[in-house]
Amino acid sequence: QVQLVESGGGLVQPGGSLELSCATSGFKFSRYAINWYRQIPGKEREWIAVITAFGGNGRLAESVKGRFTVSRDNDKSTSYLRMSGLTPEDTGIYYCRRAQDVWGQGTQVTVSS
């Protein structure tokens, strides 16, 4: 079946970096855009990035533009979200999603000193 599994979350100090991975299976990865979202405590789930099936630089929300990058490796059926300049306001659960349907389970990112 279709599966998306996020990994790479954890605890990082302010100003630090993390790279999240979204490993997928059960479908033809190269045919689908991958979206990234986050759920910050007390807020609604927020879309933050998309990488289309064609790849390229992707598109980022204003809240993360200049700090985050999104990419994909079709050979590995995996998308990546590279995050830098992290602040405590970036703390939350990060999710990937196949286009507009299947979600991953999320990975926790905590930015704290």
C-alpha cells in the first residue's frame, strides 16, 4: 500500500539545522508532487513546501523561505526538507504528503537551547 515515512526530526539548538526525509513506497514516486506541512502547537497545520514531480527548486511558504529547501531523489523515492536557521517558533510536527492525498505519520522537530 501507499506509505510515506518521515524521519530526521529531533532536538536542535536555535540557529541549527536539520534535514528531514520522506521515504515513500507503494506508488510511482516520480509521478507525484510531494508537499510538506507542519503542525506548530496551538496552530493549524501549515503548508510549507512543495516539490513537483519534475523536481527543480520547489516552492516554499514565506514563513520558511530563505531558510528551508525542498528536494527529491526519484531513484530513492524520497523527498528531503533541509532546514537551517531554526528558531523555537519552528518547533512542531513535520509531515510529508503525496500530492493532496496520503499523509505520513510525522516527525517531531524541537528547537530549544
